[in-house]
Amino acid sequence: MDTTLRDGEQTSGVSFSASEKLTIAQLLLTEVKVDRIEIASARVSEGEFQAVKKITDWAAANGYLDKVEVLTFVDGDTSVNWMIEAGAKVMNLLTKGSLNHLTHQLKKKPEEHFNEIAAVIALAVEKGLQCNVYLEDWSNGMRNSKEYVLQYLDFLQHQPIKRVLLPDTLGVLIPSETFEYVSELVNRYPQLHFDFHAHNDYDLSIANVLEAVKAGAHGLHLTVNGMGERAGNAPLASAIAVLNDFMPSVTTSVAEKSLYSVSKLVEAFSGFRISANKPVVGENVFTQTAGIHADGDKKNNLYYNDLMPERFGRQRKYALGKTSGKANIDNNLQQLGIQLSDEDLKKVTQRVIELGDRKEMVTQADLPYIISDILDSNSIEQKVQIVNYVLTHSKNLKPSVTLNIAINGESFEEHAQGDGQYDAFVTALKKIYKQKKMELPVLADYTVRIPPGGKSDALCETIITWLHNGKEFKTRGLDSDQTVAAIKATEKMLNIL
């Protein structure tokens, strides 16, 4: 079960719009192919209600309604009525899984809590809803008040519920405890279906997921990019990779090739940027940096493991910097379709190392320029030159640009407006390329990097990712002005084309 839209949305500073929730829900069920999604908490807000309604309307029309779940509360008929009005059919009832929570938060006796739970479940079933039950703080319950947990499960096994949901609410379990606690419950209550819900406070969520499955857990709760409160939840992509590679007896419906695309979509919608070294979906995890590794990859894939990038719809890359060896550079040149003699390759490698020593970022797209500079070659020349431009930005008027460029010595001038100065620049550029009957690549991503310290005269680096003929490439520009840096990056792209 993916709970990105419910538990994952509890990430500090994250709030999805109704349309974003619908898009993510559709992708998770139709392309990633998770079994279930938990999309909201009942009664939170009018906006949350509208988001749930959008998803349930789509799910009902496409046969997915029984896969859509909502967190509800022990509140008489309030949550049940909310569910019915929202069109949802599966409720995940939040109850107390530790005596500590029950005593100090609800200030109730176990029997009193159980009676209220039974009443809500009975009402839900009567109204045609399916019911699962969360045991909040279950992990601490097993540690410190196991008698209460067992008393509660003795009661729950006779209730008309489908699943018991076991959350490590505060992310406190270590793997050996996870195995011990889940094993005990699976063996004691063979008729019950148990889901395990891991949090990542000690960076042990994936280890705990693996141990829970080994212990016989029947389901897992995961989130895209490990989103969630505090340190987040167990990440979907990592969990699927681990299960597929280390638990051959377990099968899931999840499509590995869709994990990267849903990761990027959620990253864009949430504004919650994942680290470049995040397993499976991070930008750098299939990038070899050390030259010795690149050399080993050419010699019987010595530095490959089972996490092949193609499984996740990705490609292996070879970073360029001070640790790059000839093999690393050569792999990048091959991808560009460039062949160099051994002598020339040594010169290019030395220049890349020098740039890396100065902490300059070198990309594959920079290589033709480095080669041209070093070899004084005319084979890669500047065929497109941005000769001049005037950028204007005025109050209550659209930004505009007058652009003059030369393509193979032929001069073109255009004027255009846009939503911003760079947008106006690109619009003028498109007009020129339309005259030439040439197509520009799609701008896939736009990143601005400014050194820390807040100096107004600091250099600004703009890195633009382009998509052309199904392939991605990046160009960068460096200037004290962000728009000028973007224009420099665009000029590089035009010459690469």
C-alpha cells in the first residue's frame, strides 16, 4: 500500500492540491501498479474532501475504488458519514496500539476503547464500508505493554475487519525486534492479515521492512521518495528493489520501470527535493565517478551489482571531475559518438582533472568544447552565436526581448514577449528557428545554483536539462545574472545541436 498522499503528505511544508493528488493516485495505480493507496485523513479540510471526491469518482469509473483507502477515527458516525459523502469504500481506523497512548492521550480503559471501536466497525460494515484497523504506537506497545496488544488483538480477531495495520509510529524498532514482534503475531493469529508500516527515524526502515516480510507480514506501507513526518517513511523504490533481489519467495505487482518517473513527479509536485545519492531514484546513484570503476565496467562489468539502472528506466552515467580516468572520459565520448586517439584522449583527461581540481562542474555536454579548446580543432566550432540582445522588465508590462543571433554566418533578429525575461528570449529564439525549419529541444528541467553567503555579486550557475530525440543532455551557463547564465547555457545547447 502506498501512503504518499496521506502519511507522506505529513512531510513538513508539503501540501498537494486536489488535481496533484488525482494525478499521483492515477500514476500509482495504473503505471506503478501498487495494490492499494491511502489518500487522505477524514475530516481534515474541505480541500481534502474535494481531493478525495476527485479520486473516488475516477476510481469508481475505472474499477479501482476498492484500492483507495482513507484514514478515519473512533468518533461515532462522523468519519463514517464523511467517507460515504466522499464516495470512499475502505476505511483505515486509527486506534491505540499501546497502553501508554491509551492511558495518557485518551485517558480510557481498554474495554472502553474496544467498545467504541466495535461500534464504529459495526456502523461501517452496516453502511457497506470495508474496515482495516491501525494500532497506533504498536511498536512501543509490543516493547512496553505486550499484554495490552495481545488483549486488543484477541478482541479484534472476532471483528469483521480485513487487515490489522502495525505501525512503528515513532520509528524506534531495530530489525531483530521487528522480526520477533511480527513473527509472534503472525504465529499467534494465523487468521489475521498483518500490514507493517515503517518509519525511518534511525535510518532502519528498509532493514525493518525486510525483517517484517521474513517474519510473515502480509502487506507493507511505503511512500514515494520516503516522504513522511520527521525522517519519513520506508521508501517505495528501495523496498521493491530489496524484495525483488533478496526475497525471491515474495512477489509484488509493482512495475520497477515506473519507480523513477513517479519519484520525479512527486518531487516536482511536493517541492521536496530528494538527495542526489538516494538509492534507486537519486540523480547520482547510477553514476560512476572513479576512473578505476569506469575501467572495470569495460572489463567484464567488474563494478556492476544487481541494481542495474535499466530495471528502473534509467541509464548508467560516468561523472567527469578530478577522479576521472581515461576510461571515464572515453565512455562519455562514446555516448557522444566521438572517437579520439590515445594521445588526444590523454590531453582531454588532463584538462577535465584540472577543472575538477578547481571544483568546476564538468558535464558530458562540455566535452566537445574542451576538445575544441585543447586540440584547436575546427571539427566542433561555434556555428551559432548570440550576437546581441536587449532584455526589458517593466511594471505592469510583459517582459520582452529583442534578439540578434547568427547561424552559420547568417544574421537573424526577432522581438518577443513572455512570462519572464528568459521565456521571452526562448519565444524569440523559436521564431528564428521556425524560419530555419529547425526544431528546438524540450526544456525538461531548469536548476539555478548560487554559492552560499548571500553576496549580491556572486556568480550564478544555471543548469538546463534538454530532451531531444528521446535523449536527455545538460548544458550550463555561468554569470552574475541568472537570465544571462540561462542564455549562455542555451547557446551551448544550440551549438551541440
